[in-house]
Amino acid sequence: MYLNKATTNTTSTLKPLVIVKTDIPARTVIAASQLELKDIPIQGYPQGGFSTIQNVVGSVALLNLSAGDLVVSSMVERPSPQSNGDGLLTGSTAALTVPNGKRAVAIPIGLVSGVGYAIRLGDHVCLGDNRY
């Protein structure tokens, strides 16, 4: 009886699911080249799954993702800037990309403190070292 049902040609609706194409280390920003789509039967579609690559690109991987892994919302931190009422944005994922043992500090730069705007984004500046 089971085999009779198994041989019955049933059509199932497929839905695209984002899966990992190449290994993605934890705490890194995910690029489109690291992802691909695979059609999955809608009956087995995971909760929190993404159906488009654009919804995942720019997110930060919260854990190591291996090739072939499916991507669900609990595995990534998506940037979602929200206002805290003071006009300042909160909800950045920048802290997740700071390497272990390092600190990120925001310093306002103006004409005087930026040495005539000679300091640019990405420059490394020593603010002091107390390891003497």
C-alpha cells in the first residue's frame, strides 16, 4: 500500500531558498558571490528562510557557514537601522565585524581635529598606548 502511494506522481510547489555556495567565516559580511538559490518543496521550507539573495547580502554571519548550508534568519544579523528617538540611528552590525581583541571607537572629525581633513576613512591613527 505504501509503495502504491510512493509511485503516485504528486506535484509539489517549489520555492527558492538561499543556500551557501562558498564557506563564510563567522562575523564577516556576506556577499552575493557566496550565495546561490535552490528550489525546495514548499512543504519542507524552513521557517525564517530567505527566498532572494538580495535579502541576505550585506548581513553579518553569526556563525561559520559551510558550503551547502541553508540560510535562515537566526544565522545572520541583518542591518536594520532604527531611530532611538534622538535622531540617532541604532541597530548597526558594525560591532560584529570588529576582530577579537580589538576595539572600535568613533571619533568626531572636524577641520581642526582632522588636520585639515587630511585624515580619511580607513586611515589608522594611534590615539595613545598605555603599554609602556
